[in-house]
Amino acid sequence: MNEYLPAYLIREQAAVGALAIFGVSRVIAAAVALSKGWRIAVVEQCFIGVAALYCLLPLFEAASQFYSWHDVGADCEGKAIGCAVALFFSPILSHRLGFE
């Protein structure tokens, strides 16, 4: 983390990154699940698990490195917010596109 960036900028960048990663990949996974005949509930549970791992990874990294916990906290908050928004709205978009 960069100590020169304010916490709100770190939080915003992490939220936008997580929103883009999980929003796009969730819609693509719904399209693949439709073509393969997979249950969409299993895909959703897998994405929730991956999102939790993605949000908690900076904590493990900070434990092994000498990062500022303030920056790590802002990064985790931003990632959690981005993942929550993406995993809430991407099923709506997938349904509108006809994948669910």
C-alpha cells in the first residue's frame, strides 16, 4: 500500500476493481452455466466463497509484511463493498440478458 494515498482513495479504487472483476465474471459464469446445464445456485455459492477469499487476502498479506493496518483496512472495506454490489446486481443483469 502507498502511505501517500488517503484511505478514501484506496477504498474507492478497491471497490471499483472488485465491482468490475466480480460483475463481469459473474455474468460470464451465468452464461457458461446456462450452456453447460449447471445449477445457478452452485455458481452463486462459489462466487460468494471466492469473494470472501478475495476480500480477506490483504489481511494475510499484511500479517506477513509491514504494511499500515489503516491502509489494509481501507483496502478490505473497498473490496467488500465492491464485491457486495457486484454480487447483488449481476444476477439481475444476467436475468435480463436471459442467462438465468
